[in-house]
Amino acid sequence: MKETIAHPYMANSAPALKREMLDAIGAKSIEELFQQIPADHRLKSPINLPPALTESQLRRHLVDTLSKNKTCEQNLNFLGAGCWQHHVPAACDEVVRRNEWLTSVFGEPSSDHGRNQAWFEFCSQLGELLEMDLVALPVRSWGVAAGHAIRMAARLTGRDEVIVVRAIDPERLSVIENYCEPVDMPSHIAVRLVDFDKKTGLMDLSHLRSLVGPNTAAVYFETPSYLGMIEHQGSEIAAIAHTAGAEVIVGVDPISLGVLAAPVDYGADIVVGTTQPLGVHMNCGGGVSGFIASRDEERYAHQYPTLFISIAETTKPGEYGFGLSLFEQSSYGLRDKGNDWTGHSVYMWAIANAVYMAMMGPTGFEEVGNVILQRAHFAARRLAEIPGVRVTFPNGFFKEFIVNFDQTNLAVADINKKLLTLGIFGGKDLSQDFPELGASALYCVTEIHTHADIERLANALNKVINHE
């Protein structure tokens, strides 16, 4: 057998040291440490890994592999559906890369080189945007934030059902269902889906009334919805939920709040969403940040599973200090006895978000919101002029809208494949997740898209559909 040689910087892999550690815990072999894993879940043979490469060879291999990716820098992008291409000011990147943040190891008081103040600014600015006073530090994603909020509502009401809008990102719904736990778990929350009106794309209120009952802990809906629609029935939805004693949880895209009413204005008790549009680049495989906010009331504050940052005067006049609040009810403070596990942290994005919001200000949010509205609606009208193309809900959307291709007799997948050969990422294919919408795609237009970009898309679609 070939002798295994341990690298000097991986001392725990040395056979003698392995044996010493196993003896200390009374184990005969490494395999004993994994006995709790069922045998049919374990590998029966070694993984067929490629041979070891030198550092230079490995780098070349990775560069060659990554070069196969098609990026939004190289292609014109109209994909959204939960992660959107917005402009990220250079200042956001510059600030988050500073050593003050990169070396601020969480948990150590000595590591706060302005980090706590930056987090406080994130919470206070987002609170002003949402018109809510209590904002927690961010969690991994919008779906995680929604899952936590639903569990908060279940604890507040002592109930075990939640009504969730059907027009929702399937991935986000999957995360919510995970947080609501399987039926045989003691903290199981039943998820009831409420339909959307096929004529308007808005929530079906009659169906909502039939679902809400004495076991409903919360009603969760979003505006803009996953299908792009501005849910202008928010006050009616909230009234139905509150009449039944349920909490109202609203998911929102914060970049829309320069032109749309804050959820609290139409009855939201808890507001969740993502901060990815606020100075965070699109990325694959990492959290893009989710927030939870509410009124600053004790009943809500003590149900949060997250961390809070507070500000207080010090003994020196004019000086302020920042520190963690309600730490003891989080998984950081109580581990498995905390309200919930928050898991993967995305606190660096809070700093990018703080920079973005500070640069934008109220006027900036209003301007970018109006630009998005104008360009998205122009794009929808322009695409609807193409023979065989129809915009399903032509009014009342923010930055995303549904384009239907039924009359072209082409599948969305085929259209997108042909668009890609022209350097364009087409809309998100909805055919499988929402078959009732037919051959439809969700197109996204933001402030980065110019008139020329929209014309290029329209001309490309016309070419693809007419087989030119």
C-alpha cells in the first residue's frame, strides 16, 4: 500500500496524531465516528477524483472551466425571478473591501472597527425606508426571512397554519416549507396556498376568505409579487387576516419603496424581503440577504431569532456606543434553545446596503423607482407589438412582467436557447412552475436597461419567432 504522507500544515492528518486523538475519545477507528450514518447512505468505494495537480495546473484547469460560463457582463440580461441585475455603485464595493470590515471577526469585542455602527446605520436606514422601527440584522435570503417571520407569527398566535400566496418563487416557497417543518415534527406549520386571479395576477380574495380560519397564524403575500404585480389589494388582505386574529406578513422588494407605499401603510405587522437590489452583486451559491422588520413592540421583539444592534450614550458627553441587543434569545446566545437557528450570516452585505442607501437617499429611491417603472412598461409595450407575443398582465407591474408565446407555437426553452446565440438571456421560463400561464416567461427590466437594450431584445425576439 502506498504510504500516506501528511502535509506539515495539516498536522491532524498525521497517522500518529490521529491514533492519539482516537485513543483519547475511546474510538478504535475513524469509521466509528460515523456509525450514526446509515450504511446505505455511505460510500461503498472511493470517490473517483482526478489526479493531484500542481498549483499552476489547477489554476489553469479552473480558469478553463470557468470560461465556459456565460455572464451578464458578456450578455444582455433580462432574467430576474428573485435575483436581479441592478446598478451597484463602485463605492459599495470599495467600502466593503476595506480592511476594517474584512478583519472584523464576529463575536470578539476587539474586532469592532466601526462594524457595529455600520450595522446600526443599515438597520436605521432600512427602517426609515420601510417606515418600521425594529429591523434585525440580515439573514441568508428572502425565503429564510419569510420562514422565520412565519414561525414568529405561529409563536405569537399559538396557531399552526399559514396562508401563502400561490404566485411565489418556487424556491422561496420550498424554503418556507422547510421552516414550517414536516407533519410529524412538533413545530409543524401547515402551509395553505391561496390562488391568484388569472385575469389580473392579483390574489384571489374569495379563495383567501375560504382558507382563513381560527388556526391561521399569518397570511403571507408579496408586492411586487413573483409575477411582477403590484398587489393593490393589500388593505383588504390585511383586514381579512386581522379579522381572523392572524398576523399579516408582507414580502417586499425594497428598491420599489421610492414609488410604492410601505407595507405598514396597508396593514403589515411583519415585513420581510431581500436587500440584494441595494448594492449587492448577483452571485451564485451564496446568500444574497434577507431582512425582517416590525413595529418596535415587545411582543414582536421577543420573537425574533436574529441579532439586533442598539445605540446608547456613554459616560462621555456627546459620545455613543453600539452593542448587540436581545442576544440571549438567539441561537448565538441559547444555541438550540433559541427562538430559531439563523444559520449562514450575510452581515457583510448589510454594510454594502448601508452605503447604497446612504448614497441614494429618499430622492434617489424615488428616481430609480420611476426609471424602472417607465423602462419596464415601455419594454412590455414594445414586446407586445411583436406578432404572436402577448403580455399577460399589461398593467400594474413594477420591474417584471409575463410574456406569453402560445401563438408562436414555440416553447420558451427553445426561444431562450436561440436568444442566447444572439447574446441575450431571455426571461425565466414559467412553463413548469405555472403551467396555467402557458408558454410564458418572466422578463425583468431595471434601471440598467437602456432604450437600445430593449430594442435589441425586441428585434432578436422578432427574428427568433419568425425564423429569420
